[in-house]
Amino acid sequence: MEVIIYGTGKMAEFICYSFMNDSDYNVVAFCVDDAYVPPAGNTLQGLPILSFEQVIKDFSPESHKMHVAIGRNSARESVYHRVSQAGYSFANYVSSKANIWPDLIFGHNTFIDQCCDIQPFVTIGNNCMLIGARIGHHSTIRNNVLLSGNILAGNVNIGNNSFLGINSAVKEDITIGSHNIIGAGVFINKNTEDYAIVSNGSVQQRIGDSKRFVMFNKAQEVKQT
């Protein structure tokens, strides 16, 4: 089956590479909004970059699927609905290197990368991206969610359109509201309201000179003497 990747950012390149090297799909083109089409002849990973209007004209929904590879949840949701209304179905990608169980349930336009570790009794909604996520048993991830390098304990519920950043963690039996932004390194130990933003307090970064530390420079000093 042939698939078209909607998006041309770094995330889209990564997702295209994953499809091409670890799935039965054949990626045939990238797609962007009509206003962002590059000059004719421009390619990405050797594939043409087409407008959505051109895709509709040249690639029928009967023989092609699409995958929306846009990181921002709201933009990905908008494009997802537009593509669906045009009659296209969606290609899912679940890495062969991910640690998953046979009972995993997931919706349309799902991307699960090779670093994910997902326990049994997990449900994932439509249009979700999971990058290096560890998800505990009996957890539910709703629609249009992006999880990036975080840990969910058991029986966690993530609301629609929420984003969890790198090294964030959620305690067991917690519900994250919809449209949440959970910052990097945050530990969530109580339920959050819809549209919450949670971040750690700012800490001044210490910047030193590595040449002062013998353990990193001992061999060099011995050589010089």
C-alpha cells in the first residue's frame, strides 16, 4: 500500500524514514498546505513535495493512505480532519522495535517509535504521536496527544490534545486534563484541570570549565609531561 506523508519538518522526515525502513508501506510523496508548496522539482528524501490539492488530483483515496506527521497537536488535528473529509484513510506506524503487547488498542494516524515501552491493557486514541514513551498498564491516551520521552505509571488517563515533555512523569491513577502542556522534567502527582500548563520552577544553570576536572583531562596531562 502506498502512503503520503503530510508535513516536511524534521518530524516528518523521521516518520518517513521509519515507514520506509520498518513497514510494509511504500512512501510516494510528501504533502504540504497549498500556500507552502516549494518550487517545482524540490524533493525531500528523494520524494516530491506536493500540495494537498495536487495529492487529491493524482493519488486516489482508494489506493493511497496518508499519515499526518506534524508535531503541534492543534495543527495535526486540523489537518487530520481535512484529510479525513477528503476521503483518505490513515496509515499507522508501530515500530517493530517497540516493546508492546498483543492487546494494545490504537486508533487512526498513530505513530509509535522504536523507543516506546507499552504495558498491557493500554488504549490509544486517534492522531497520536508517541516518541520514547513508557506507558503503564490500564492507561488511556485520548485523541491528538503527543508524548515525548516520558513515563506514565499504571491507570493514567491523558486527555485530548495534551502534550507531555521530555522526562516528565505521571503518578498512577492520575488524570491529565485535555489541552494540557506538561513541561520537561515535571512530576505530576495529582489530577490536572483542562488547559493546564505545568512546569518546574526555573533553576540557574551552572556552567563551568571541564579542563578544571582531572578525571576528564588526566590522560592529556600525562601525555604532555
